Amino acid sequence: AMTREVSTEDKFAVLRVEGRIWEEEDSAQLNEIIENVISGDCSYVIIDLANVPIMNSSGLGSLIAALKTIRARAGELMLAGINERLAQLFQITRLDTVFKTYDDVETAMDKVHSS
């Protein structure tokens, strides 16, 4: 089961996801949450995956769909807190070249503020 918490501040929407993204309903739920978050007017969406131990390809699919949607309206999607296991998954699928990933949410925000 997956839990989430969304907070918005300034031009950021931060989506903290917790739990495995493994079952069909997990990715369906993730899709829905992401869609709700990105329908707002935040330019930057940060998805915090620090508490997601593992994710399968449909979870990745949800993230790719989100990335396309956000980029289509000139926004930016950032991923934070990816563990080693997820990092490997991103490398194998070459998605580490597609997504901007940061150690944590604060680092992602700092990056935006400093650019």
C-alpha cells in the first residue's frame, strides 16, 4: 500500500510517496495523485521517493507520463531521495539520463533557487 502527502509552497509542489509501488493499483494510484498535483499551477514538481523501497516498470511508466505532461507545459519534474535499488533500476532503463534526480527535496529546491 502506498501513502502520500502533498505540500505546495511558492512555485513548488512536493509529493512525498511512501511504500512499494509494485501492484497494478499502486501505479494507478500514483498516476492519479500525480495528475492531481500537476493540474495545479506549480512550475516545479518534486516527487520525494525516499520512502519508496522498490518500484516496478509500471511505477516508472507513471513517472515518465508525469514528466511528459509537466514538460509539455514548460514545467520541471524532479525526483528526490532515490535509494540505491531504485538508482540501479533507473540506470538499467537509462532513465537516469531522462530524469533530474537529487539527494533530497531541499537540494532540488536549492538547485532551482540558484539557477
